Amino acid sequence: MAMSCKDGKPGSLDNGKYVRYTPEQVEALERLYHECPKPSSIRRKQLIRECSILSNIEPKQIKVWFQNRRCREKQRKETSRFQAVNRKLTAMNKLLMEENDRLQNQVSQLVYENGCFRQHTQNATLATKDPSCESAMTSGQHRVTQQNPPRDASPAGLLSIAEETLAEFLSKATGTAVEWVQMPGMKPGPDSIGIVAISHGCPGVAARACGLVGLEPTRVAELLKDRPSWFRDCRAVDVLNVLPTANGGTIELLYMQLYAPTTLAPSRDFWLLRYTSVLEDGSLVVCERSLKNTQNGPSMLPVQNFVRAEMFASGYLIRPCEGGVSIIHIVDHMDLEPWSVPEVLRPLYESSTVLAQKTTMAALRQLRQIAQEVSQPNVTGWGRRPAALRALSQRLSRGFNDAVNGFTDEGWSMMGNDGMDDVTILVNSSPDKLMGLNLSFANGFPSVSNSVLCAVASMLLQNVPPAILLRFLREHRSEWADCSIDAYSAAVVNVGPCSLRGSRVGGFGSQVILPLAHTIEHEESLEVIKLEGITQSPEDVLMARDVFLLQLCSGMDENAVGTCAELIFAPIDASFADDAPLLPSGFRIIPLDSGKEASSPNRTLDLASALEIGPAGNKASNDCSAGAGCVRSVMTIAFEFAFESHLQEHVASMARQYVRSIISSVQRVALALSPSYLSSQAGLRTPLGTPEAQTLARLICQSYRVYMGVELLKSNTEGSESVLKTLWHHSEAIMCCSLKALPVFTFANQAGLDMLETTLVALQDLTLEKIFDEHGRKSLCTEFPQIMRQGFACLQGGICLSSMGRPVSYERAVAWKVLNEEENAHCICFMFINWSFV
């Protein structure tokens, strides 16, 4: 590297002369750079003192070296990013050209069929005049509808079925065998998950996706064959037989079971043939189809409590590309036997959109997630690698599915009800279920529970979007959870000399969400919930006892069509080992209507008011109108408890009562969130219509004009409601906090809520000091007296944190004192200008 020189000595500084650092000097600087890319002036001086070979270099020159080094690193990353984007665009262009060819072929096919139809119509007209044509037409129909030759269970017969499956699959993946239409809301591009389409007018439900993944074809095939690892609804895939073929491929006979998503429907199973082969162009193909008696192939008897579904020719076409990446075509085509479920649930089994979200796109997300982990093998939350966190997410989801389905072959049995059938109680005392619960933990005391009880229930919800309801359940646990039950569940993994058995629980003071990881496209998040609370022992001694929950949250995007929302959690020990025992509980909300609801992410603006003080205090979103349509969904609730066998009746009674109280709370919350409820209540106002909010908006603007000498709102607004509406939609983040020893936020406009990643209800639990870093807090403490004395202050740009812990940068901020009608200080208002997530 060329550097300045003084007195002709290498590594020294002088104007106009440059030399190169010696290899030893570069090595020493590189070591420090990897430890700290941006050392402070004190650290640079310390480096000169500690490293003798750098003693003849001035601190300023070392500062310049680090600046250049960071610049080169940034350029290298940018170059790598541009190359990756270029590869994506090239592959996406290839996909779009193939899609264009397919559409052109489809047009040609339609034109041909249209001509045939016209010819057929003309022949039919002639046939009415010439009876001799009838025999010719009849013989032609026989040739067209001739059945395929029968198949058998021999290797040759299975190969014949496999080759037929391959041809049919390829005609769906790249041909015109199925009429595909673009899935609503999916737009192709370099950052999109891929090109996703759903079927139109074919038997059963079908979905197709094309995408680019940064993995080799063989690795892609290996991951996709392991269906339980990425398809959360898949309980098991058993390979019963493997037959090699002469062309180097393999034929496998599979038995697959799928979980039922709710207690209201039976589980599904499939009897499949899977064929893996390599095409002449080097593409790898994995295709599957159901084996039926009509094919005279091997058969499997029906399994009790399962409905045998059918898979039409489906699979994966994986094409290798330059740079170790692959283009993949995925086709899923099934008949899920909707006749076997109640009519209200049939949309789940008749919707190609639901199939695309749950299966087809899930496969693409898994591949993209693993490709990202391979290219960026970073350690994430709590010192764990992404693969370990993904395994924990899978354990939570699988445990919840097991609890909802209650399979007898896993040891579950049903208890008698108490005269009501709203809550089902299942008990499991099998050793396999309890193996993970009888471990010794960090405190050295083994668990004494020898059985697991599960209370499950399903309920129909009307006119409340699943994402909004789930968001409220996640952010406001105290509205539905019982702290004593949380403490009881936590005792399973924290049992010791001071067991919670017999204790009186005083309650939890606050809930802290600690993010662990987000999956690709932010479709799913894993987090640790810390419930801070006080437990009172039998000796009336207060002890601090925090409860930790591992929580999986998905389906928070309201704009996604057909996705279910899940909130699954399990108590964990503070040590949080990878093999920690998990007893998952939680909620699953499945939309039954495919249309998008007209809703807002901030419908929970002031839900606490509706729940506590009645409808007059509710501030529902102004876009919740009666014309939004009825949104139906089914919620499934499952809660698991470990217990000692002699306490079964007591725990069962407690579980029934607890789940019923949760159902009551959910119904209350859902009613408060329902736009039909909001519009039907007398005196109910929108958030832009409450007198308190209108008064606050007027005071904010009036105080800003007094202290700053200019108008806060540029447009000419007349009337309090118009002022509040303009302030609410202001492009900059505006928020108010109380004048207390520990200031808390009391109001924020839409941009402020977006910046803090919260709602108006949760905003009131957020203190001012939590959003600033150390530098921001020091600056605020310095400027606060000026704000109170002078009335305003301008703050330099910096970094703050959202409620989810994400860093947010802002160019500058303005703070001013808001005066009430008596000209006394009412609150402090902040406006963050040009903010963005880092």
C-alpha cells in the first residue's frame, strides 16, 4: 500500500512522498482491523506503543490506513453484492424467457383447440345431414380415449409408471398441461421469492413456482426430499422400498402422513411413488404421484384416523447454473378430499392459494434460507447458529402439531369430558413423550413429572383478521394469560429446592421480547419472552422469579393471502440448552376466506380502552367500515402441562377452566377488533375523531408555532379533526412523552409508530430512555433543561432503537414543550427527521 514518508524512512509521513508499508506492518494492522475495524484514537495510540514495528508511524497515518481499509472492504462487499444481483437478474431473465415461451405455446395450443372446436362443430353439422359420418366419428373418439396399458408391481411396471409421471410432471412444470395464473400479490424481481402461479380449472388444487437458489442441484434435491424439515404440516415420510433403474435413477415407494391443522378435521396420508432421474441436459428431476388401484401397482391398506388423499404428478425440476446456483421449478398438485371435513373448513382444502403458501412457497423459503446461511455463516441470537435456531423452531411447531392431533400411536388418550365438549383433554404417559422432561437441569434437580396433559379447543372467529388478532395476543399477554399458570408451567424446567408447587404467585410486572432470528422474507420469527415477576413463597418471603418462554411467531403479514397465523411458545430454563425439554402451547388462526380484508395494522390503536372502559373510549381505525366484508377464520388452541399421575383430575380441571377463560378473552378481544362491532356501537369514534386526540394535535401545532416561529403543518387545515388527520399522516415521525421522572410515550403519529415498530397501545409501555443509545441519552440529558427553559431544542442526528431492538438512524431531531390551555407544560414532543432502519 502506498503511504507517505518522512526522512526517507518506510512507513513515515511527509508531504509529497509515499512509500509502502512493510509486510510486518500490514500484518499487524490487519490483525487489529479484524478485531476492531474502527479503532478509537486511544486504541490507535495504544497500538503504536504495543507494536514496535509501528513506532515510526504517526497516529494520523494509521487513521488514514484504517479509513482506506474500510473503504476497500466496503467496495469488495459492494462488488460481491452487485455480482450476486447480476447473477439473479440473469437467471430471472432466463426464467421470464421460459415463461414467455410457455405462454406463447399456451396461446398456440388455445388457437389450435379453437380451430379443432370449429372443425368439430362443422362436422357435427354435417353429421346431422349425413348419417354415414357417425361411425367414423365414433371410431375417432375410441382412439382418443383409449386407456394406458395396465401397470403392475414389478420393477418394469413401476418404471413404466415412473416414466409416465415424469412426462406428466414436465408438461406441468414447463408446458401447458395446466392453465396457470399468477398468484395474487406476487411480483417477479431479483429480490422476490420467485414466480408463483396457481391453477385455474384443473382437478384438485395445484401451484407452481420458479426461483433461483444459491445451492448445487444435488443439495437442493436432498433438502427437498427431506419434507418434514421444511414442510411443517408433514408428520413423517417413510421410505418403504428403493429400486435403482437402468438409467441411473431411483424409484422409491413412500408413505407420508400430514398433520391436521385443526381439531375439526382428520389428518391426511399418501401412498406415493417417487422417481429421481437426470435429464439429457443435465437437469435433475424429482417427481411423485399417488399409487392407485387403477394402475395395478403396489397398494397399501387405509390407516385408521387418516383420510387417504391423492397426489397427482408433482415434483421438482432443478437446473444447474453458473456460480454454483440452481434454477428450480416446483409443482404441487393434489386432491385433499375436501368432502371429509365440515363445510366451513372446505375452503382450506379447495384453495390453490393455500397450497401455494403452505407447501410450494415454503419449499422455496427453506432453500433460500439455507443458501443465505451457507453464504453468511454468522452466529445469531444467544450465540447460536441459524441451523440450531431453525431446529428449535421446528421442535416448537412439531410439538404443537402433535398436541393438536393427539395420535394414539404416540401414547395420547382422551379423557372423559365434564358434561361439555368445548375443550378436549388428552393425556400422554408414554416414555417417549416424557424422555425430554425427566432430565437434570443446571440446578441439579431432576423433574418429577411423569405425565403430560393437553387441553385443545377450536373456535370460529368472524370478521377479525388473523394477523391483527395474533399481534395483539403477542404484544399483550396479560390480557389473556394467567401468570400463575405460566409459573406452574415454568416449574417443569426450573424445579429445585424452591419449587413453585404450593406458592402464591403475585403476578408478572412486564413482558420483554428478545428477538433471536427472522427467517427469509420475515415470514417467521423466533424470540425469547422474559416475564419479569414476583413470586411469594409459602413462608411469605418475596422472591424475584423470572419466567422465560421460547416463542415462535408467524403469519404477521396482513397482505399475505392464505397464510395462517401462529403463536407457539414453551417455557425454558434460563440456561436455554439446545436439547432443552419443550412442551409447546399456543394459538393457530387459519383464514377461511381467500379475499383480502380491508384492514389496518394499527386496528389495535386503543384496544385497551375498549376492553376496560367500554366502547366510548375505543379508538378504532378509521378504515374499519361495515363494508369491509366478513372475514372468517378458525382458531385452534392447545396448552400442554406436565404433572404427576396422581394429580390428573386436578390438573385436568385446571386446564379446562384455563382454556375456557382464554376462549372468553379471545372472543372479547376479537369483538373489540371487529369492524362490525366498532361501527355498531353508539358514540364510538375513530382515532381521528376523539376530542382528546384533536385537542392534543392542536396543542402540538400551536406550541410548535410559538417556539419555532413556523407552522408544523404546511397545508391549510381548518378544524380540529382536519389538524389531527394531517398530523397523523405527517411524513416525519412525531411522538409525545410524559413529563415524569421516567418519561413514557403517550402519542405517536403513523410514521412514529412505524419507526418504533409498535402500536398506540404498546406505545404506552415504552419509555423514552429505551429508544436512545448511550450517546443519545447523554445528549438528551444535556438538552432537556434547555427544552424546559427555552421551550425547544435541536438535537443532532444519531441512532435510536425500535421496540423490537432494530437500530434506526435519523438526520436530526427537534424537541419542543407542549403547553396546555393554561399555558402549563403538558408534555414534550419530538420530531425525528429523515429516519430509516439501519
